[in-house]
Amino acid sequence: MLVSDVPALRDYWYPIAYEGEVSPEPRSFRMFGEQYVVWRPAEGAAPHASLDECPHRSSRLSQGWVADGCIVCPYHGWRFDGDGACVEIPANDPDLPVPSRARVQSVAVTERYGLVWACVGEPSNDLPYLPEAEAEDYVLIHELMEEWSASAPRIIDNALDVSHVAWVHKDSVGSAANPRLSDFTVEREGYVLRFSVSYVAAVNEQQKQNLGITSDLTRRTTHAELVQPLIFRGVLEYEENGLRHVLYKTATPVDDGTTLFCQFIARSDRPSPEIREQIAEVDRIVQSEDKRLLEAVNPDFPIDVTSELHTRSDRMTLEYRRVLGDLAATGGAS
Ligand code: FES
Ligand SMILES: [Fe+2]
């Protein structure tokens, strides 16, 4: 299954940029193989987004600019408001009405958790609710947003797949000598999955400082949740000191084989800015280990559960295949 095979995936919200990256300077982004443009009518105002193609002669609106709260096409200066309606055609007599068909298809865009989110389909699903990302007793840390040459379901599948940690991350946070997972059960509610599993993680010198843990190995529990089909939340809880490191991973489909991967965390220990940077650094190293592996994997994600081998420790990723299979079959109806 490729993301373009499941139109229901278009009806969810996905991050496209950090809030501070969107300004009155038009900025292009791609989702589901199409190019869009996002811009603010004024500094600090709520953003607008639309297809990045002028309905007149197809030029890229992202090459234009913003004037009087409208986006101006760079080719013949047509102006479009935040709803996508053309409000001015400078070459025509101003008394001549603007044709009603002169409009560019706008898309839903909003801001939350320090990110700009877009929905290019029918925005029928809520924005994902990520409780710790806005809780007062946690601190939110943005770690990375980058394009990977991997498909979005492969990235989320990897996040749900705890048994890879001991191997893919054996040089960072995994312990290849301790690959065994605790027992766990997977709960499913519609398209949401939840499970909790514990395992042994390695603690290197930098992690000792970041986590406030002194031993070389520690037992941690991941309370994992598939919040939406391409949005993961994982609460990593350390047995030794009760610290909660909440990982959020979002996979914005750029096209079938490319994904804008975004990771941010919420920490219960409210670390100092210096430690925050060290924490992010470790997580970026861990993610680069996943990236290297995932970019070499076929982007076509198997939703026929008979086509691969599944064992007892694969129950969460087996269920993820069923979730995406059901989404493909039902079109997202619950
Ligand atoms: S192509 Fe945009 S105004 Fe002509
Ligand atoms: Fe990983």
C-alpha cells in the first residue's frame, strides 16, 4: 500500500513547518505529491494555504509576495485572498468584475504545539490531541523536522516496533545483549492503538546526565499510542527515577516515497536549556539510525497480513497493518 492508495489519509492534519518558519514570505510545501503554498497575511496573523498553482497561467504562487493581506501572483499580479478568491486582475479595467472562477483551491491550515498543520483533504478529523505537549508541568522540546526518503507508514511502523531498539540502536540507547521484551497486549479502539511494554535500555555517559540515572543499563517502559494513522505518541517511563520522556513522531506524506518526519518531546523533569539541547542531540542520533535503515526499505507498505511473518513480539505492528488495511477498505468511516 502506498499513501496515495488511501485517500482517507488526506483527511488528517499533518505538520508542514515550525510556526516561526511561516511568515508573509510565501513558502511552498508538498503533500501527497502536490505542491502547496503557505503564507501569513501579516506578521503574526493566522496562516493561509492553497495549491501552489495560479489558475490563470499556472505559475507558482510561492514565487509571489504578500500585499494588503493577499498573495500576489508573480506572473500577472492577480491577487488572491485567504479563501483563495481572486480579488484583483491588474491588467483589466477595475470596473470589470473578477470572474467567480478565478480562484485557487485553498486548504485548511492551523497552528498548535509550535507547528503549522495542514489538511489537504476534508478536515473531518480533529487535530491530534497530545496532552503533555501543552501541559504546564512538562517542557516541550522540538528536536527535528526533516524530509526522509521513506514512506510515512514505514516510519510510524518503526515507532510502534519496540523490538528493533536493541538492534538498530545498539550503538546509542539499545542493548543488543538484552533484546527481550516484557509481555504486552495491544488495545485497539477504532484507528487508535495502545500498548505498554518494558525492556532494558542502555545508558551511555551523556544519557546518564540527561536522564539523571547512574547505571549503564536501565529498565524502561514505553506506553505507546497510535494517536492517528500517521501520528505516534510514546511515553518512555524510567523505572529508576520515574522520569517521563514523551516522544511525538509525525509523518507528513510528501509523496509515496518521501515523508516530512517531525519529532518533538515533552519532559517531566523540566531540564535546563543546556540539557535540553543534549537530550535533543541524543534523540537526533537515534533517529538518524532509524533513517538510515528506513530509507532502504520498500515504501510499499504491506497491509495484507499474510504477506509477511509475524511473531508474538510483533503484535503491535501486525495490528498497525490491520488499522491501515481497514482505513483503506472503509475510507475512514468508523
Ligand atoms: S499566472 Fe498568475 S496572474 Fe497570470
Ligand atoms: Fe528506532
